[in-house]
Amino acid sequence: MSNFQPKSLALCIFACMSGAAFANATEETAKTTLPTVVLPTQVVTAEAQVKQSLGVSRINQTDLEKRPVQNDVSEILRTMPGVNLTGNAAGAARGNKRQIDIRGMGPENTLILVDGRPVTSRGAERYGRSGERNTRGDSNWVPAEMIESIEVLRGPAAARYGSGAMGGVVNIKTKPTTDEFFGSVNYYTNQPQDDKEGATQRVGLLLSGPLIKDKLGMRLYASQNKTDADAMDINPAERTNNDPIPPLSAGREGVRNKDISARMDWQINDNHKLSFDTGFSRQGNIYNGDTQFNNAGGTADGEAYTKSLNGAETARLYRQNYAITHTAQYGWADGKTVLSYDRTTNSRLKEALAGRTEGSYDSRNQGFTNSVLKNTRLTSELNIPLNFGFEQMLTVGAEVVRTDLNDGASTSQNLSTNRRGQADSYDGIRQDRTGQIKRTSWAVFAEDNIAVAKGTFVVPTVRYNYSSDAGSVVTGGINIAHNITDNLKIKGGIARTYKNPNLYQANPNYMLYSAGRSCRILPQGTQSCYLLGSENLKPETSWNKEIGLEYAKDGLRASIAYFNNDYRNKIVAGTQVLGTTALGAEILQWENSKQAIVEGVEGNLTLPLAQDKLRWVNNFTYMMQSKDKETGSPLSVIPKFTVNSSLNWLVTDNLDANLTYTQYGRQKPRTVPTTPREREEMRPTEVPSYGILGINAGYKWNDAITVRAGVNNVLDKQIKRTNSGARTYNEAGRSYFASIKYQF
């Protein structure tokens, strides 16, 4: 770990940038000393240029209206090239809590942003031995009806966003304030044909408009959603190990969402604006039996307790967020500074930390416990037009982040006693460990959009990152775009990306215990072990590369891209023995060891079949490999290929119809066990290729009322989770949905 801590450098940079950001705060000064100068239109910012890369997709408000989601925007994001939904581990644990997985790098390597600000609430969820979290991820903090657009950035395009963006970035942009008063009320319902699957009801409200014309605007939205849980017995019981209790193979857990958010925009003068954001969200679950190892606690008492919780709310996440954003235009540059704070309280029934009961709700220690995650972030950047030989737009910036996690319940595992009542001991492991860990990180970065010739752009970027526990790492890369002809472009890039250890891996007080089945595979049989967090972990890194072609003419658009990610220093449950306890248990730690490779091809094809009336949009992803270099096992359970297709027909100005289809290739399970438990549970079962067809139509009744109805999974293709091989999740069957929106 590096001991270099040049805090003064970061403070100096922020002092300079903050001074620049607020020096022009008064209208008088703006008029007399720094007149507005229009920045060169032929060169956009480096960020905007990189967002034209092949590894970037966009979902607009119309897309969301024509393909409404049941609960979570991840449902539509999975239709983008390179995007799948997976669990964070390559096994069956938490299989129905699938999250956004970009290019096979896993959900932990997907960074979620809301209005450009990172959302990391899943960090308040305990991190399991194999990478499991009892979380749905961070893509459901904004109701779908309140979203203006979503950007999905993959590969080198995501490098500028710092830790956690090795796979990619999802930036959710909420609807802005409006110049005129505007309001809407919406209602959505989804009703499954199978009465064992959960139904959805959602209602939302949006208000926006000026409080003082051209000076002060506001926006307010609120939403409430409930999706019922699948029935506890929706999946067949299947014994996959030697536990005395058959696994429950729980279906999709239910959720109750409540969201409210407000924004106020103050246009100080022509050159300066302040925006104030605040929001509160609550996500509560509807429990239906999900446990980490799907064994209901491994005992008859544990099974009875798990089943007694069916339909109860066992986990509640509360998220508060606040932000102040200052945007400015100067005669020599424009700038943006954001100060934000968010707090997530994860209140849930206590989970067991040892043996086959790990991740199950603990019948011996009932009651709710709180894990609290707090983030304070200051970011600032300037966009400076230059003309040194080439037209350029240089962006320089910095950020400082303070993160605090306090989770006492997850550090409550103590050294065990044996069957004779003898207490275990080991030097360096205290019985009164704290669940609090703090991290300070900062970064400085520069990127330049250089127009080296007509139709040729080069975007180099470099970023220095420092974390108080993981040390320093330098990232960055280069993206290039060149017009071969007026219609054909070649684009590519290479970038080094990174992710800091999560706060559980980095906490030496975090400890898990196993009597042997979750420890190392040993020739003489199982050996009990403790797994500890480590203060000596390095950041994970990846060299992300892509290259491809893009063609566009008269509404016809086509692209193809090859991508390759070389994943290094992957953090895993270690196998290096640090020592043994008094009773012979091995002491292990999280460690940097494994390397992995991700490689594939993506493509898009849009065909205008009838001008402005009929459009056929397609994309595909083919995964050549996504595997651990040491074992050959897949990083996550994802399809070999995915093809998404939609046919959009504008029947009249007020009526549209849409046909959607997705074909998933076969999905293979992991093949090489790392623990005796994995060896016992290993199954060769694949998920065969299958397709999902949907149809819907929308009608604009008048200027105020719009209705839409449709059928999901028309052919009723279902997959039942069995925890056998790759069958780790439920694919819901046919359902019927309808929505109505009233605007005023």
C-alpha cells in the first residue's frame, strides 16, 4: 500500500477551482470583467465526444413509455448491447436478485449514477464469501416515469468515472424543471397469468414549473410502487447438497417502493446557475424464503423460522440524498461544481455469519439491526477551449469523497467453541471488534478532445486516484474516432479502469466462519476456517479495449464492435493460510490473486422500413469468453449470445404499436469448485437458449390522456429456479399490463 498522501495538492486544486467557480457570482462582475464568450462549436467536451463511442447506448423517454417496466429500469437496460442481469457470484446464491452486469464483468463493476452522481447504496449490504449481497442493486431509486433518459457506457468510455466503472456506467437522468407549469399523474399495473407470480401496482405524480419567471424553477415528483412476492412454493424443491433440509429455491422477492424528490433551479444571471436537489426513498421487501445457500438455515428450527417470515417485511432500505450544483460560463471556460451527501440505512433482520446458515435470518438472534452508509462528495471540473495547433477542449477536474460505513451486526461473529465447550483463540482477533470503517479518497484528472483533422478526434485522458486504505492507482486511456467517409466511421479506445476494495473486504474486523465446507479444498478433507477482511488489498484493475465500425445514412444505422477486458488483481476469498487458532482452524483473508478475461462482439442495426412510420431496431451481443484465467469458470452466469429486436409502428399520429423479441443463448454454470460446498453443489445443468416475445400498443386520447396496454412474454416461456447448475433464477411467464397518464 502506498504511503503517499499529498493532501495539500488536492486542497490547492480545489481552492483554485472553487475560486474560479464562484469568482463571477454577481451580475455586476459578470457584466464588467468576464463577458460571455461562446465556446467553439466545432469541438465538444471530451466527455461528450467519448459518449459518441461504440460502447454507448441511450434510452430516451419515448423508449420508456413504449416499453414500460414492471418495477426496475434494469428490465429495459438488459435489452441494450452488452448488458445482462446476473447475480454477483457465479453460483445460485441470491439468484433472483439479479443486477445490471455489463460485458460480463459482474454487477459490482457496474457504476450507477443518478444525474451524474454515484449511487452506492448496495455498499450498505453485507458482502458474502463468494461475492453475494442480499440486494437488488441501485437501479431502482428513481421511478421509471420520472426519468428523462438513461445512458449506458461500456468499456473505455466509462474510464473517466473512477472506482466501480470497470464494466461500465449507467447514468439515469431525471426530468428537468420546465419553463411552464406542467404536471402529470400516472398509474401502472401488471397482472401475471400465473397466480403464483407477483403482481404490480404503481402510481406517480410529477409537478414542475417556474416560481419566478426565468429566475427560479422547481420540480417535484413522488411515487409509490408495490410488487408482490412470488409464492414460496413456486419452484420445485431439489436437494443439491448433503444438508438435512432441502433447499427452498425461493422465487422473486416482493418490494414496496416509496420515492419523493425535489429540485430547485436558481438562475443567478446569464452565466451562473445553482441547483438544489433533495430526495428520500424507502425500499421494503416482501419476504418469500430467500437465503444465501437456499437451505432455510440448515436445521428444522431454521426452516420453521424462515417459513414463518413468508410475506413479512424483513429488510428496509432508507436513502436520503442532497446536492448543490453550480454551473457557470466564463469568458475563457465553463465549469461545474457539485457538493453532495447521501445516507443509506439498511435495516434488516440479522443474518447469520457462520457455516451453512450464513446469510439466513438468524432464529437465535431475532430483531432488526442497522447498517449505515454515508458518502460526502465534492467534485469540480472546468472545460477550457484551446487552439494549440488543433482545436481542443481540455477538461480538468478533481474530486474528494468521504465514505463511512457502520455495520456492527456484520462484525459480531466471534471465535467459536468446540463441542466440549473449549473457547478458541488467536492473537490479533479481538472479541469486541467494531463495525465502523472510514475511507477518504480523492482524484485529479484531465482529458482533452482534440480535433486533429476534419472528421478525426483523439481523446486522451489521465486520472490519478488515491484512497486512504488501498493506496494510489493511475488510470486513463485514449479514444479515437475517424470518418472514413461521410457515412462510415471507425472508432476505438483503450483505457485502464479500477475498483477499490469494498468496505467489507477492506475491514479487518469483518469475519466469517465455516466449519469446513466453505473453506479450502484439502486432500485430507474439510478444515474449519475464518475469513478476515484485509487492510492490504490493492485496487482491482482492468485494461478495457474496443474497436469497430459505425455506418449511418438516411435513417439506416449499423455498427459492430469487438471488446476485450483484461481483468487483474481480482479480490477473492484467499487460500493463503496466515496461521491457525488454538483449536486448529485456519485463518484466511481476502486477497488479490485472480486474473480474468472478457471478450466479445456487439452490434446494432436500425432499419427505417417506412419513413417516419415503421422502424426495426436490433442489437446483439456475442460473448467469446468471460472466465477466470486460473480455473476457467465463468465470472457470472450470462447467455452465450443475446439478440434484442423491436418493431415500432406509428399507425397514426395518436396510435402506436410495438413488437419486441429477445433471444438468449445457452447459459453455462461454473465448472471448477473452490470450496467443498461448491464441489457438493456443482451441477452441469445448462439453461438452453430461449426467447421472450412482447407486444403493446399506446393511444393518445387527447392532449391530456395517454393510455397503453400490452402482453409480456406472449409465448409464456418460463424458467423455474432449481439451484441446479445455471438454473439460478425465475423467468416470469405471461403477464398483462396497462398504464394511463394524465397531463395538465
